Amino acid sequence: MPAFTIALGLLDGFNPCAMWVLLFLLSLLVNLQVRWKMALIAGIFVAVSGLVYFAFMAAWLNVFLLIGMSRLTQIVLGGIAGFIGIINIKDFFALRRGVSLSIPDAAKPGLYARVRRILQAENVLGAMAGVVVLAVLVNLIELLCTAGFPAVYTQILAQQQLPQWKNYAYLGLYNAAYVLDDSLMVTIAVVTLGRRKLQEHEGRWLKLVSGLVMTGLGVILIAKPEWVSG
């Protein structure tokens, strides 16, 4: 379970929606040329993102603990995970065609404006408040991109019938892995003061890997649920 938790958390963290916003934020923060301020603002973004995701997963976990692990629940969840996975695979070959699980183009100007307002804040406290709001909004939007991973993971975790403290410890481990790649990107950007944006072909590959794993988990929940049962 620990290895599965870390592996799925790391994979979930390579989310093109969140990475796109973080890299855009870092590319503008570089203009400050002040490493401590850059680390503070970007670090708050990553930390708040992790806390929001933890709260979201805790809610999923408690739902599954409440309703129990019926066969119908597994089939429905497996079907949802498979559907989301297939859409992500489709996005690798035909991005922006038909149904897509990405940040809507209509939402991007608003996110751009919020990032720029953070940089234009008159003081550090204003920038910190702005980045907290940004992180919450981005995580709400990005749930469209990878909602399948936390749902499938918390359903599997609920099946283990662990003490409540262990459940939350596993959620903490998952979210630590989830923010690890973002933390590394922030560290590299702060040390090098370099600019880096997520390219479309990189986003496509992330979607393909995510889609394949999510589809596989969906098939397991439907066809071989005993592989992930407690």
C-alpha cells in the first residue's frame, strides 16, 4: 500500500492543468529576480494546492466509508475512471477535439489576470493572499483533469479497513508525493532563475500516461476487484 500510494500520488502530480499554471506563475516570478520572494509565493501555491487536494480526498474517503464497498459502487467508479482515462488518451491524439478534460480556454484569461495581480501586489502579504486564492481556484478547476485518481485511490484505501489515523496518514503520504514534482520545479526555478513553460506535446504525453493508468485501474475495479481489496 505505501508503494502504491507514492506511485499513484506521483503520477497524479504530473497533472498538465496544475503544472501549466505553476510554470506560468514561475515564468513571471523570475522577473522579480528576488529568490526568497519567488520561493515564498510559489511555495505557498504548492502548499495550498496540497492542502486543498488533501481536503478533497478526505471528503471522498469519508463518502466511501459511509456508503460501504458494494459491488455496484466498484462498477460505477470503475466505469467513471475508465471513461476519464479514455478521454485523456483521446487528448493525446486529438487535443481540443470533442470532449476534453483540460482547463477551459474561457478560464485562462482570468487565471492570467490573477497571476499578474499577484506580481503587481504592493506588498508581500497582498501577494500571499492572492496566491492562496489562485491555488484554491486552480485546484477546483483541475479536478476536471484528474478527478479519477483521488476517487479510485480513496475507494481502494477504504477497502483496506484501516484505523482512521492510518487512513489520513496514507492521504498525507499521497499528497506529499502529489506535490513533490511541483516542489522540485519551484526549487529548480528559484536556483536557476530560469523560465520554463509546459509545451503542448509534453502535456499530451502526460495525458496519455495518466489515461492509460486510469483506464487500467477502472478495468481492475470492474473485472478483478479482489486485486485491490483488503
